[in-house]
Amino acid sequence: MYSMRWFKYTTDEGLVYGVKRDESNTELVNTSADSSATIAAGTNALPKGYRARFISIFSPDGLQKKDCTILSAAQYAAIAIGTSYNVGGADYSGVEGSAQGWIVRTKTPELLRRQPFNGDTGNVDGD
């Protein structure tokens, strides 16, 4: 159903990770330079606790929603609420080759959730 691919994701701090995302949606909303960047061998996947920045685009009738990962902070800053993307094909509209103007309604920034430490330190203090 979906063609998944690894993309180069740059965090707000400038760290580079790999993220596996749907190819067509990710290429649709990112610049060609961001979406075609190759990932160096040995690049780690986005660590647990990171939520990648993304935008939510909605179909013209507002009934369908797609969350699309934005690969760089510069691209995220350049996208405005109300930006329109032409999405075509049977996956989106049921009519092969059609194009619809999907609208950006929300932008969600990157989030790093710290994982709680709930292990035993080995001390004899009840933890």
C-alpha cells in the first residue's frame, strides 16, 4: 500500500538521524534537497523519546488527514498554515491521476520527551 523509505532527518539541534516514512507524503511536503539527501552508513534511527516535527494536511472536503514529517527546521519554518499541496492518485481521491489542493491546517514542532529513570541505583536507600 505505502512505499516506505529511509530519510535523513535533522533535529533542531543539528543532529542527523534516519527516519522511515511513507515516500510519497514525505517527498510531497519537503524540498527536493531535503527529501533526496542520502543517509550515511551507520546513521542511527531517531531515538526513542523524539517526536519528529510534522504538518497535518487535509483534503479539500476536510474528511481526510495526512501527517507528513518535515525533515529540516528550515523547511518547517518556511511552511505556512493554509499552504496548498496538490495530491493526486487513487490513494487520495479514488480517481487515478486527479489532483486536489490539500491544505496545511496544523504544524507540530519537534518534541524531545525525556524518559524517566526508574531503575535501581544499587544504593541502600529504598530506591
